[in-house]
Amino acid sequence: MAFLVYPALFCGFLAMTLLAYNLIPIKQTVSARGLPVRESDASILPITIKLPYPLMAAFAPLMRFIPWPSYREKTTVLLRRAGILEVVSVDHLLVLKILSAMIVPLMLATVFVAFRNPALFVLAIIGGFMLPDQLVKDLKKKRERAIVRALPGSVDVLSLSVEAGLEFLMAIRRLVERGAAGPLRDELATILNDIKLGETRGNALKAFAKRVEIPEVSSFVSVLVQADALGASIGPVLQQQAERMRVERFQRAEKEGAKASQKILFPLVLCIFPAVLVVILGPVALNFIYGAR
């Protein structure tokens, strides 16, 4: 009966987490850095972060005494690129790493007891400690894909607005007010806020490229900054960029289609071909076996 202790501990910890999740409100109006929280920051959090968030917020102040400058610097950039830095700080993530290192071995405790191998516990602790970093990396990749997917259509709208007579910043404001919710709209709103606080248009665009660090965005921003510095009209530049992005989007679609045909080959060989062979050759084999008698 000793192997039942570990699942019982895990169920108790899960019950305490759910109780804290229901008693402590997760919605914040002020971020971990004292800045207003955008609605999309909290909405993109996965359930694996939302569920233990009250515990993370409660124990995050204790993590400030952990000196880990290299990790803090790298993780701050990662959280910013994932779009959750206003909600989840490095201290929050350190608490989640400790919780994950405790929970993952409890979840797999029954299997470990069956194998009676202490090395599996050590591997589970190490894997649980590294799991939150992988979750944040997945969020970063998801956010970058969303920005790249929304960028060609947004540039098209900006180009049409500028060609219709709107000033570039007014076109961005119109896109922010009427555009679809997403990370790109949030970043455009941040550009407007930076300009309102006194930044030049070029510096605000450069800060946008630095925050996301996506090659498509960096190329787009560099062209806009160069046109702004030379005093060129922004309308033709936006039109050229929109055409280029449409071509690149078509090329990316072709590339993903080629990858899909390669990825489907493995399940096709293992799952579909054997079934087809059984259906086709099965009656022939049965006829040959029983007909020979």
C-alpha cells in the first residue's frame, strides 16, 4: 500500500492549488513590474500557468533573494518575446520551476515505485524543473507565428489607409481600434503609446523590432525607418512591403505543405499501408490457405 501514498500526496496538492485558485483572484490591473496589464497578456497563459498562478504570486517575493543573473537576463528576454512579461516575472517562473520539480515526480510516482529505480526520480525532478522554460518557449513560438501570420494583412490595411489620405500614425491608430485582437495589435498599440510618451517614430518602430526579434518584422521596420529618415513618402513603401509579404506568405505556405507531405509519410507507412494490405491480401491468403485443403 506504500505506492498509494504518492498519488494521495499529489491529489492533496492539487486540491490545495484548486482552492487557492478559486479563493485568490488571478485577474490583475497592475503587472509584476507595476505597469498596466493588457487583456491579451493574461488570456494567452496556458492552464499549466494559470492554475498555480496564485501560489506563484504568493511566493514570488521570496525568489528575489536567489542570485542567478545570467538566467534572469535570458529569461526576461524570453518572457518579453512570449508576451507575458507584464504578468509573469522571472520570480514567478522560478516558483513554477520549484513547484514543477515537486509535482512531476508525484505524478509519476506509481510508475517509479513499480520499477524501483531511484534514477527515474532524479530525472523526473530535473525534467520538472526545466518544464516551465519549455512552456514559455512554446508560448514565444506561438506568439511569433501569430505576428507573422497577421503582418501581411495589417500592412495591406495600413497601405490602403495611407493611400486613402490618412497619416501613418492615424492609420496605425485606426488599425488598433478596429483590427482583430492579437499580439500584433498589442504591439502596434505599444508603438502609439511610446510615441505619445515622447519617442520619435523611428525609435518606437526600432523598439518594436527589438521586442519581437522576428526577421520579417525587423526587415519591415528597417525599411520604414530608412524611408522616414530620407523623407520619402510612406505610401509606396507600404505598398511594396505588402506585395513582398504576400509573396513570402505564399512561399511559407508552400514550404509548410512540403513538410506536411513528409510528416504524413511515417503514419502512412505504419498505420494505413498495413491495413490496406490486410484488406487486399487477406482474402487472397485465406483462399490460398483454406482452398489448398
